[in-house]
Amino acid sequence: MPTAFFDTGLSRVPSAELKETEDAIHLKLELPGIEAKDVDLQVTESAVYLSGERKSETKSEEKGVIKSEFHYGKFQRVIPLPARIQNTNVTADYKDGILNLTLPKAEEEKNKVVKVNLA
């Protein structure tokens, strides 16, 4: 599995948003124009590995110039997680080009923060 954060000459990597709660990590990824079948998603206890391909549409035109800012091709991204998770209980929802993952924290991670009262 890849271990780098950066784009290695592939197309632009999907944008991500990560939110951590007491019980889970919520990860949202932007994958516009990409079908679910073109995405490979793997989750370990400490990271999310995402790769896939945005395929270009082939259109034939006799005349005219096409300018495009769309990025086509393969991509990959590794997102390290701030806490260990139960990777066997991950849930995913993919709708309108947005992938939402709910990554439940491992039991030992839930009580990691302890409030200290200063008296």
C-alpha cells in the first residue's frame, strides 16, 4: 500500500474533511464525476487508503476547440487517522460524488482523554 501523502505525478487527489468525535472519526471525501466501481478503498486501524480513476468522456467533434480544467486519470491518497479505529466496523455512504466514512474508534481510544480538575 502507498505510504505517501503527496500526489506522485497522478491526477489531483480528492479533497478531504476529517472530524473527530468521542466515539468515531468522520471522513468526507470529494470524488466528483467518479463512479463507485472506479474507487478502491482500504481501511486499516490507523489510515485510509484511497485510489481510483476518473475516466475521461470521449466525444468526437468535427470542428471546434475544447478547453478543459477537469482532471482525468488515476489518483491515490493516504489519510492517516488521529486515533486507532475498529476497521471491521467502518460504514460508507457514497452519494452525489461525496464519500462519507464513519470510522468507529477502538475501545481503548474512547477513554484516552481524561479531564484534570485544578483546585
